Amino acid sequence: MQQIIALGGGGFSMEPENSLLDTYILEQASVKIPNICFLATASGDAEGYIDRFYQFFQKLDCTPSHLSLFKPHTRDIKSFLLSQDIIYVGGGNTKNLLALWREWGLDTILKEALSSGIILTGLSAGSICWFEEGVTDSFGEGLEPINGLGFIKGSHCPHYDGELERRPAYTDLIGRSKLKAGYAADDGAALHFIDGNLAKAVSSRRHAFAYLVEECGGKAAQQKLTTIYLG
């Protein structure tokens, strides 16, 4: 079974007092105490971000670790990543994330990880990356389309309610056929894909939702999806 859990926002880095989404991720693993590895590539492997990951997950039933591409602790990155049960990708610059992953061969390794049953998850840049396309602020001013790894068909927009320009930019790009139809997620909402198909949407906040957004007659049509509150 291939699982990807794409968070629109939230989790330990945005709402450390609310463990609902991260606990949900851990519960999807096939073992009671999963190995979970944090990739903070999109933030330049910011030490503070990595520290917050450990501070949060060391309190839960799992074995946390991280992989830095700026200060790698092993030459055998492939074996290390394939020994994990969950790979959790942080937010930051999506363009730089993808460029570094391709340089280091992580795009290929992560595809193998997915095929072997390792859960792939993350928020913001760490959710956009799994889709064919997404909307990003990686280029500087404004929001623009970007190509992802293509593990999930279609496009994705995180922070749908959390950043003022996200929703209008995403719907405009889809309406003008500059992006493929896809899925948006509010901060606190997550999209759980199994074998490439959306299995369910969940949230850590009562009013956080996921959406299907499609082009219809030159405009974007938005459908709010059933989103299960985990509280």
C-alpha cells in the first residue's frame, strides 16, 4: 500500500500544542513505534526547525531522526531513508527543495520508498512536492505554478485559508488552465492518498477543510470535501 499524507498547514511546526494531525500520521504506520525521518531541505535544514521536530516527536510513540543534505551524517542516504516507516517533509522553498533532491537523487529514492510502503508526508513545500503541479511563492513576488515529483496526479495548494493570496491565485490559475485540476487544503487540514487516490480528508481544527478545484467554462469550480475532524 502506497500512502501520502499532504498537510495544507499545521502539524508540529505550526501548531505544536495540537498533535492531532501528527498523531494521525503515526497511526497509519504498520508498526507500533515507527521510525520517522524529518527532511528540512526546503528551509535549508534550519537547525531550529529540526530541533522543534525532535522536541515534539520525542514525546510520542516513535523513533525520530532527520536527514540533512547540508550536513549529511551518512554517505548511504538510500539505505537510511529506506529504513524509515515515515518520511516527513517540512516547509520552505519548494523550488530549492526539488532542485536539491534531484541533485542528490532523493527524487528516485523517495519513489522507491513510496513503492516499498514507507509513508510520505509533509506540509506546505512538503505537500506540494508530491503532486504533478502546485502553486508556490518560491520565486519571490507573487504565486506561480511549479512542477513537483508527480507521485500524485493533478495540482495542489496548501495554506488555502491561511495565506491571503493562495486561494485567489490557485483558482485563477486553474480557471485559466495554467494548472491542472487538483486539491487545496486549509491550514490544519490534510489529504490522505492511498495508492494514488484520495482516501479521506482529515483536520485538526473544526473549521479546516479540503477542496477539489476544477476548471469549468474558463473559471474554477470549488467543491468542499468531507473533512473528518480528528478531535
